[in-house]
Amino acid sequence: MEMSTEVQRGDTLLSSLSAYSVLEFIGEGYFGKVAKCLNIRTRETVAIKICKETPGVFHDTKKEISTLERLSVLDPESSNLIRFIERFDHVGQCCLAFEMLDIDLYDLLNSSPPLSVSAIRPIAQQLMVALDALKGLGIVHCDIKPDNIMLVSRSQPFRVKLIDFGEAIPITQLPRGPLFQPLGYRAPEVSLGLPLTEAIDMWGVGCVLASLFLADNLFAVNCDYLMMKQIVITLGQPEDYLLAAGKNTHRYFKQDPWWNLEDPLAWRLLTPREYEAENSRSALLDYTVPLRSLEDLAHIYSGGDSAEMEDRLAFADFLKDVLHLDGFMRISPATALQHSYLTMRHQVMSPEMSDDTTSVMGSSPTPHQPLPSFASLSLPSPASPSPSQPLLSFPNLSLPSPASPSPPQPLHSASASRESDLASLASASTSRSRKLLKRVRSFFSRLKTPLPSFPSLFISSSAFTFLPHML
């Protein structure tokens, strides 16, 4: 009687270095199963991917091992990539041992409220580091989605690592034309059949980060046409030069001389009926209402102070760069790490702001998600403003110094004091306005630029605090 080669709970998997006891199975898919195992010698809990013996899986596993070997030159901790331990065979089945992590972001989204932009920031920072490490080796992950980003441990809030390199390929082998990447996280250049770069991974990360804030996919779609339609609604239509160069553009767009009489070669999105006729497949019904712009993200949730709103707007601006429709103009991981959303430059306080208006991570927690602890994370510190450096410097322009405060005056009766103060304020404001406008006109005359006339312009006294810096 032939014995079954299928691994069972309680079995022992032997490698040349270690012995692993199978505790339980924690995942299953096209490739095979993932078992939670105990290293009998070190007592370390590990995750072992037990691959099927089918020809297709064998080929994919061989490709994954090749990628993992290339990644072995990186420090998995500093690069935020899962640690690969070893490969071995068990009764003809290829086994890949990895460090044991906690839960993936997909499960996190299903079990918790949406994350605040403050909580998303360290996740974004770590993923930028991971993508930068992959770019340095010329490797493209190709399968960025919440399922493939895992929390390291719940004792380290939002410490994450990128996992699953089964679809990863060298950048030199990126195909042009075939559809890949998960639907909903697929870069437009993949759909259009444009030349590809590692920027397709950046697009996937952008979609993941947006989903953490929305608690849903940014592009919650179930067919290629709806994916492109929602991209057009939220981010705008790709430029004509991109559409003209795409091998697959005709699947989603057409040149219609009646669409734009001034430009008969302009492209427009196909209607659902035109898509069905062109592709011999139905455009599935769209049950979602896409965002009209990324700025809408800042206004989805009510509440939050001005610092929180500023942080949300910085997050939306960050996503604009990460989700640029032209892959060659999309922000790189290294540049993204310098964006104000991650460095928190937008949260640097002015001298007039009190110290208690900003938290360690740059903004207050939103009402829909409390701010977690980040004590165990190493994050970039916000840049400190230089007290001696103005916002803009014009060394050849001499501006009046702010008036020194008057010495304390004796108290008068309330009514007399109020009338006197109002009269003094009006006189001072008018005098200072005239002097400052004279300076402004003098400045523009030096530039040989006419100053527009504003007969009804009223300059409030508060403007004098900022106008010298603006000039």
C-alpha cells in the first residue's frame, strides 16, 4: 500500500540543519500550504511553505527561490523584508522556511477600524524602505497588496514587513502587454501595455495605504474596465502620449473626433457597451462610488483639529505623487522618504503655536482611530525650523522692523480707554499701511514690474507680521 506524502499536523520535517514539528496549518493556496512549525532545536516558531509537486508550482517555486537568494544580501530587519531561513525537500516536496510573523494588513483591516494618517505614516515609511531595497537589486515584487504586508508582532505596533516573492521578477524581465498584478492594485501602465519599471510596485503601495485609511480598496472593482474607469474619475485620464503608446489602449479608450472638435485625435474612455463590443466581455456593474479626487480623502471623516486636517492633506498630496499616472514620473522610494508627509515638515510649528498642539507623530488621533504607540519604531524626526532664517530672503530689500511694544500705560476708565485705543489703532494701522505700501511700490519699481492698483484693499494689522517674510 502506497503511503501518502501529504504533510499532516504533528509530522516532523527534516532539513540538513534543523528538524521542524508541524503545529498547525495557517494558509493554503495555489502553491500548496503554509504550516506553523516549531524548530525542535532552537524552539523558534517558523512558517514553512510546503509547495505542491505540480509542474507549474515547481517552476514558480524555482523562480521564488532564485529571488530569495538574491535578497539574501540584504538585512531583512533594516530593509523590512521577511527573513528567509532555508529551503529543503521533504518527501519530494520543496519546503521554504521563513520567520513567523503576525497578521497581514488584510486581516487587520477586517478586524479593526480605519487607521489614522498618523498610524499609516510608519507603515508608509517602512514600505518605502522595502521598495528602495528591492529597486537597488533590480527586483520588482509585482504582487503588492494588503495580504502580502504583515505585522511583525502586536507587541510592536505597525512594524511591518513585505512578504511573498512568488511573483517577483528582475526588472529586465518585466513583460509588456500581459495583465498581471492584483486587480485593484494594478498600475495603469500594466493595463495599457506601456513599458514597465519598478514603479508598478509604488502604485500598489499607494493603493494599500489608501485602503488603510478608507477601510476599503481605493479602487473597489471586479473587472479591468471598471478599474480604468475609476482611475479616470479619481486621478484623471492618462495623457494622450501615454494612450498613444499603449499596446492595450484600445481595450479601454478610443479616438473620437466628435468628442473634442478642437482635437479630433483626442482619446476618450469607452462606454460599457463599447467595451463589451471591443473585448467580447461584459463590463460588470459598478456598485461603488469612487472618489472624485484624492483631496476627498481629507474630508471623508468628520472631526479633527487643524493639525489633523493638515496631516490628511499632506497624506493626499503624498498619494498624488505615489499614484502618478505616468510610471516614469511616479515618485521613487528614496524621494518619497523625503516627502513632507513622512518627514512631517508640514507639522513644524510656528513660534506663535503652543507646544502642546503637536504630538510625537505629528498630528492628533482622528475620532475614528486612536493613535497607537510607536515607542518601538525608528522614524524620521521632524525638521527643526531655523530661528534666524526667514521663509524667503531678499538681501537687497530693506524692510521696516516690527514696531517695539509700547511701555505699560496706567489704567483709565473703560469707556475712555476703549475710545482712545480704537482711535490709536486706526491711526497706527493707517500710518503703517501707507508706509508698507510705499515700501512695496518701491520694491516693485526696482524690479521694473508695475504694481497693480487695489483701491479697495484693506491691510489688517495682523498682516504686518507675515508680509515682510512674504516679500
